[in-house]
Amino acid sequence: MTGRPLVVVGDSLLDVDIEGTAERLSPEAPVPVVDITRRWHRPGGAGLAALLAAESCSDVILVTAVAPDDAGGVLLDLLHGKVDVRALPLRGGTPCKTRISAAQPMLRLDSGDGLAEATALPAGVVEALAGAGAILVSDYGRGMTAIRGLRECLTRLAGRVPVVWDPHPAGTTPVRGCRLATPNAVEAQRFSRSPDPDEQGLRLCAQWHADAVAVTRGDRGATLTLSRSQRTSVVPLLDRQPGPPLAAARPDTCGAGDQFAAAATSALLDGADVEVAVRAAVARAADYVRAGAAAAFSTESTAHGVGRSPARDRADSGSHVLTAPPRGREAALRLAAQLRRSGGRLVATGGCFDLLHPGHVDLLERARGLGEALIVCLNSDASVRRTKGPGRPLVSQDDRARVLNALAAVDGVVIFDEPSPAALLADLRPNIWVKGEDYHNRPMPEAEVVRRHGGEVVLLPLVRGHSTTRLVHAASMSRPARLHDEPVPVTHQEAQ
């Protein structure tokens, strides 16, 4: 690490996601009526790239143009405290993309005609660029990269520090001497006027006078061309997760290109060569998509404007800030990916948690103390019946999940239906998997999965005299449960 900041230069947008339900048609036209339930805001364009860079770099400066309108104010609020914004004037309205969905995407609305003004660079911008350890240019075609003084400054710096250029069809040509350019497959074909992936990189290296070009190709990874050796190679997506590949899952890929470019720039800042940086960027982009993409960086709006994420309110002060309320599998995967990016430790535990009692609470609180977040893998109703018989569970899976989510120690709950949580743990990749001490010298099928992904298994003592089985037995005998009797032999499943 150089100790110098990563500087992002480019056009910022405001992204808005509106979620709702559509259960009727409008009387004015045969179109669905969407009843809005939630509205989320997040930075887009260079703003999102800067947020993503800040996940791995402690010092990120964003040089962008901002309009003095409501949308511009929301954008600055979303970035406040995370990146250092050095603003240039924006002529016109803040560009805003609004996506509307009701169970599925329905409509996108684009507004805001703002363009960066061709103005002299403020002293704060010149200072930021001069002190940069690496620079990411995030061009979204809104005029930032057309500012003459900025282009001249970037051209001078390209010979001294790594400059990564993420181009746009409506933007400008990258300056000479960029360490890496990162067009996507559609952009590469358009810029190079060639359908051949190998030919595209060679042409663009020559056309842009770039050291290297990495063409991103979604679930197929990236094609990397090095100018000096005239060599083109494929950097594949190493799918370390079980189940269908990204292409089959049809995931949200919004912002994946920004994540790729930000990760590559961060790696170059740390001293990696281009090939290592591109391999790291492919892996980070894949993790980003699996974790829910840009949705993980959204903040829910309130009647008073942009509110705080519930998970952020619950997070401890410090570097491990969670940006989305972890509810369900997708949100838990987002949380896991966020902690991996920030260096935090994810703890997971599992069980039935039928009739929650002090033994459960003690285990969960001690498990949470081992890391920055705790995910509970909860047996489904069907899974409990297979283990304990038709009379269990006493409490439905949704109600059990709701009670667990209300505990301060729990950061998320995921229900699984398989005999073992192994498949879920392969997705979550926790740093620590917690079980009761009664599992000492007993088979634990999921332990191999946890260790395979670099995690460890920790066995915690169980509180004596507490079990759901004891409570059920006491109730059936029509007498008060004596929770502090000497314990009777119970299995770990019964204890949970």
C-alpha cells in the first residue's frame, strides 16, 4: 500500500429503485398500477465506483460534477463520510435513473440533462490529482472527461501513476499512457469495429496508446491484452460457489463494471501488476454480483428524505459498516461479501431454535462476540419434522426467524431445507462456524465445507439445564418447567 489516495474522476448519477405491488390495472389505460412500498437511493456512475473503491481503500477522493438541486443534495448525502468529494459545477439537472419493479422489473425512467462545465480546475482538485497513488476514470458521457484542463492533467500523470480508464460510448477517448482500459464486450466491439475478441484488444491498445485493455465479458470473465507483448489471454471466472453459474441465475449485474474497474485500480494501487489486478477484479466483480450487486449500496428513503439503512444503524462504530438490512438469503450473501471486502469476520451458527430459551440466547451472544456479524442458519419446518417427528416444530419457521431477527446478537437469518447447512455455508463462507460443545468428536458434515473456504469451527459450552425438549416435556406433564434442574441427556439438536 502506497499510503496515497485512490482518486476517482468521472460523472456521477443518482440511482433510484422503486419497489411496489401491482395488483390492478389503471382505469385510464391497460397498464398496471404500482402501489409503492419502498424507495431506495444510491450513487451511480463514478459515485458508485468511488463507494466500491472505498470498500478496500481507506482514502478515496471523488472528483465529479454536482448540480445544486435536490437530486445533487441527495447524492452528496449518500457519499458523505465515505469518500472525499471534490466537486466541479454541473450545468443542468443531476442525471437520475429510476427503476420501477413489482416482483419483476417494469420500467426505467431517465431524467436530468446535466453536463460538467468546462471550467478551470479548483485548487482542491489539482491537489487531489497530484497526490494520487492511482486514478480511476469513470466516464459516463456527461462531460467530465472532456474538460481540457482535466485531460491535460491526466495525460501528465499517466506516466507516473496507474490510470485505469472505464470508457463510455458517449464519452471521450482515453488519454495516452493509461495502465489499463476496461470496456465491456459491447463497447469493445463498437470502439474497435471488430467482432473478434482477440483483435479487439490489440486494436484498442494501439488506438488508445494504452498499456493494457481488459474487455469484461460477464460470466465469461475478461479478455486481457498486453500492448508490449501483443499477447491476449482469457481471465476466466473461477466459480467457487456450488449451484448454477451466474449466467443461469440471471442475476442483477448493475454496477458490475464499476466494481471491476474499482477493484483493478485498488490492486494497482497496492503494487500489483496488470495481470494480477485483472484476475482480482474478475473475482471481486463475481462476488459483487452474487451479493446482490448495487442493491447492497442502497439507502431507503423516508418522509424526510434519505434515511439510514437499518443495518447501518445497528452496526458498531468502526470500519465494518453494513449497508443493507440482512433479511433472507440474498441479503445474507450481500452482508458476507461486504465483510470480506472490509476485512471483517462473519460468524454463522445453525439449529432449530424452537421455543427460544436462555441457552439459545447465551450461545448466540457469545457467537456474535467472535466477529462483526452473525448469521443464523435456521432449519425449515420440514427439516425439523424429519429430525424430531411430526409434533415439531412448535413454532413455524417464519415466526422462529422473526424472533431471532429481533435479537441484538443476530444480524441475519437464512432458512434451509436440506439435512445439513453445508450448501448454504459454501455460499456464505463464514470465517467461524459455531456449534455446541456436545459436537466434540461427533460427525459434522458441514465442517469440511467451512474449512475448505478458510473458516474454522468453534465449539462453545452449552448452558446447563436449558433445552426445548425439557420445556416440551414439562408442559406435557402439566407442571411448570424447572429450567434450572440438573440436565438430562439431550442431543445438540434438542438443545437448539
